[in-house]
Amino acid sequence: MSCPAVNVPVTVWIVRKTDQTEPARDAAEIPGLLADANKILWQNGLTLVQSGTVHYADNDAWLNPSNTTPAAVYEFDALMDSSSGTGGVELYFVQTITGEKGGLKGVKRIKGIAIAQDGDASTIAHEVLHACGLDDIYPQITIFPQGTKVSIPDVCAPEMLPSDWCGGYHEPGLMQKFVVARLIMSPGGYGNVPLPRAVIPSGKVWGYRDASTTGDPSSELELRNVGLSGCHQNPVSE
Ligand SMILES: [Zn+2]
């Protein structure tokens, strides 16, 4: 499988306090972050190319955005209206992000992608791939209210994958849960996996839909849209 090479314009915003101090990210880090994200995104033919210089958004209310209340969402949207209609991706670097299930390293929204201070190049690639149509996949699920953790059953990848994307890249006998943990669309990885998560497989992969459930965990196992077959090349922030 091959895909055409596509350059994606990226508009970069760094949030600071209203008095223009305490930038959420050092501007000098941006070229390296984009270069490292591109090492992952090249699997889909994408290259992030920064448009112009870094912009600063100076507003205390935007440093720690949240998705949890209507007022917070309003502010989040206001931050992400700093640019619109760029025809590419808008990246907003902030201090922290709070989602409905707690802190997030990054989040892809209709109006742009936010990256927290603990987010890195993998986070950027992961969120850009959400904007290309891909979903999350988890190798392990937490069952509430007890908080018990259950992993994908101990099977090897070739038994469970309808589209054969192993192709010799992963060693024979590698358990499915470890294969899933290497995928860039796996938000947290799994245990002591030796490789950083970076892989975009060719097709769908069997794994958990969510990080947690209150019901039968097996009902959360399904083929997840995490591969090139479900990935377009036109990530655009409104
Ligand atoms: Zn995700």
C-alpha cells in the first residue's frame, strides 16, 4: 500500500497569561515536535508544514481549557477561533486540558487540536490522525465500579486480524495486546512495551473501544478503525 505525499499546513498558537508571561510551550520546541510527529505521519503520506511564525494567544482563561461545562466549552471555542479557515490543522499549545474523564494530553476538536504541556510529538500525530478519521483503540479496559483491569485475551495477532498487517514487522507470537499498544491510536500503550507507540496498520484492528466500562468488557471488543484503510489525508480545523 502506498499513498501520495501530502503537505498539511499547520497554524501554531501558544497560549500565555494575559500579561504575556508563562507561555505554555517554548516556541523553540515547535520545529522538533512537528519533525518527530512527521516521522509517524509519513506512514499516511502526511507532512506537517508550519505556516508562518508562531502566534501567541494571551488570555488567562485559555491556559487550562476544559470540555466539562458549557461555559468552559465556550471559552475553548473562543481560543480555537483564534484562527479559522486555514485549510489545514490549527495546533493550540496549552498548560492542561480537562476532559470528561480527567486530564488529557491532547484533544482533537472541530475547531482545532489542543496539546497540553505533557503532550509530545506522539500526541500531535495521534490527534492529527483523529482529524484524518481514525478512532482510539485500547489494549486494556478498566471495569467500574471495582476498578478491575482486564486485558485483551492472550492471543497472538495473526489469529485475530482480518487484514494481515503483521507482514513480518512484528515478531511472530507477539500477543495482540502488545501489538495494540504499539499503535499510534492506542492512547496509553500497555505496561512495559519496548517500542514507542507509532504504528499505523493497513486495516482495522481488534481491540477495546473505550478505556473503561461498567458492563461486560467483552462487549467493548470490536474491530477498530485505526488503519490506513480508514484514514484520509485531509485533516482540516474549522
Ligand atoms: Zn485519541
